[in-house]
Amino acid sequence: MFARLFRSNPVKEAGRRLYEGVTVQARQPAFYADLGAPDTVEGRFELYNLHVVLLLRRLRRQGAQAAETSQALFDAYVGSLDHALREMGVGDLSVGKKMRKLGEAIYGRVRSFDAAVGDAAAAGALEALVTRTVYAGEASAHAATLAAYVRRAAAALAAQPLAELLEGHPAWPAVAA
């Protein structure tokens, strides 16, 4: 009976592993040193968003297990954001408001990146989105390179067998082309 209570949920574990893969990839020094992504709370948040969005996009419409895994990834991400806010000293009364704003930002990024990545003919749209989000609206000579990375990452995830992703093992491309 106790073994059943403490047994881990494979879908939640896969979502947690996917999120761990996001954190490892989004922390790659090349994003900051080579591509000039701001090494700030906001800059890291945007790189985490970018990678979570790519995984959510890949898992969309791939069946019930993919939907559950996608939700588990999202839950792990939101839980991490909540924990980070508390670690930064945000008071309990303010966490809910800040999480609501972050949630709105995440859903906005999901829609925006999905449209920009899905429209291969409009390469400028993805570059503009990367500039607006990752580079906080500041012009960057690296925006086109980061946009190209996003396209490579979307293609790599699309080519990866779904079973590997459902086990929680994303395969990210190298950051620099």
C-alpha cells in the first residue's frame, strides 16, 4: 500500500526531465557570451520560455500521453518560477499576482513563437520576436543567429522520435551555427 503511495508518476517524471533539459540548454554559456543574450533574470526567463515553448509546440497534437507530458512540463516550469520568486524574496501576498503576469507572458510567447516558427517564409517575424523578447526590444547583431538557432531547435525536436521526448529526453542542437 505504501509503495503505491510513494511511486512516482512516469508522466510527471518525464515532464520534470524535460524541464531539466530546458534548464541545461537555456544556461549554455554561448547564449550569453556568443549571442549576447542578457545575463539577467529577464534574459534567462526569456531563454527558458523559448525552450519550453519549443517543447510544448513539438508535443502538441501528438496524443494523450504527449498532452499529459506537455502539461507536466508546464507544471514543472511554473513550479520552478514560483520557487524562484520566493527565493528572490517576493512576499506570499505578491507571488500570486506575479505568477499571473508570468503565466500571461508565457501564454503570449507560446502563441507568438508558434506563429513565427511555423511561418518559414517570414524569417523576419521570428527575428523580430527574438529581438522583442530575448533582447528586450534592443537591436542586436545576434538576433538573426538566435532566430536561426530557434528554427534548428524546432527542426531537431520535430525529427526526434516522440518516444524519446515522452521519456523526457530532448535533443537540442548546438547553440552556435
